[in-house]
Amino acid sequence: MTFKPRLELLIATHNAGKVRELQQTLRELPLTLRYLAEFPDISTVEETGNTYEANAILKALSYAEQTGICALGDDSGLEVDALGGKPGVLSARFGGENASDQNRTEKLLRVLLPHRKGEITARFICCIAFAGWQSSSTEPRTTKPRILNVSTGTCEGAIALEPRGTKGFGYDPIFIPSGYNETFGELSEDVKGSLSHRAKALSATRGFLTQFLRAT
Ligand code: ITT
């Protein structure tokens, strides 16, 4: 009987909140998950793209190439209608390079002060790209990785007037998904994991990975 090694898959993000959500969804697949923290000398990818897809692809390709491991890159952001879709692809840099999640949400609420009369509609977007090789994980990586799948998910909602709840990460304490009164900071991981932008992108990614694992 031939032994088929488990595919190694790099969770190519430095964001601990994303790591948790990706881990949670992928845990039932026969994969060996690897993390950027295992590669302290790895170069951080510059997000020079103008779209979530371009940046997810940049991250997946660069981290797969640097490590020789198939990689999932995630680029995501929050689009507020009253701000013409900002902060959008610049969501991580909103408030400056060294801003914390709390600094970013506080800045967003400050910028939104003149718009507090009606509902402040918004959406989270998440794009996940898979970069890899069409062969078993044990073969030497002599060629450059290629993008084999890209999946996008959207979650509509509105911005809360003040942060509520301590669950999740990033902008979660000020985002109320459509159909709920609570923020993602208050809702359980299971609820966020069933309807979020990342849950939708991951559901498609899981489908792709299931096929990929069968074929390789
Ligand atoms: P990596 O590039 O290493 O993946 P990052 O945090 O820089 O990590 P992005 O460039 O995709 O990731 O920036 C996304 C921003 O949007 C960042 O500030 C996140 O905290 C925020 N964000 C993304 N998904 C979110 C979610 O599900 N809930 C709350 N905030 C989220």
C-alpha cells in the first residue's frame, strides 16, 4: 500500500484573528497547517495591489515561493458607503502603519461623526488566493508556484455608533451584520463563522481544496 503524505498548507497571514478563523474552517481537511511564525526570516509582502484579489494573490505567491509550501493568502477590508467605500483595500493602513485595531476603529467612528443621522451601511469583503504546485507536497519545488484558486466573500451590514463586544478582531466590535442587532464583537464565533465574508470565501476555498486533495 502506498502512503500518501498530507498536503502542507501555509496560512499566509500575520493577522492572528485571520489565522484562528482559517484554522477553524480547515481543521477537518487532511492537511498539515503551517504558519508564518515558523519562518522568522521571511520577508513581509508589500501590498501594492489596488484590489483585494491582487493583494491576496501577491501574498499567496510570495509566501509560497519563499517557503516552498502551498499557501493561502487573505486580503480583506471594510467598505463604508458614506465614505465612498473607504477604508476598503487600505483597511489595515487606516490610522497609520503602527495603529492598533482599537486606533483604527476609533478613527473610523471619528470620521463617521457627521454621518450618524441614519444607518451607516457597510460591508466586509474577503478574498482568499491559493498558490501552489499541481504535484505532491514531497516533490522538490523546482518551479515557481501558480495561483490555482481565488475565492471572494462579502458580508453586508452597518456600523455601530460605538464599539461593542470583545470577540473577533479588527473592526468586528463596530460591525453589525445584516439581520442581527449585535456586532461581530458580541456574536459567537459560530455565528461569524457561518455568515462572514471570510466564511463565504473559505467555503469556496474548501470546495477547491477538497478537489485538489483528491487530484494530487
Ligand atoms: P495580513 O496581510 O498579514 O493577512 P492584515 O491584517 O494586514 O494581515 P489585510 O491587509 O487584509 O490584513 O487588512 C485587513 C484589515 O481589515 C485589517 O485591519 C483587519 O483587521 C481588518 N479585517 C479583515 N477581516 C476582518 C474581520 O473578519 N473582522 C474585522 N476586521 C477585519
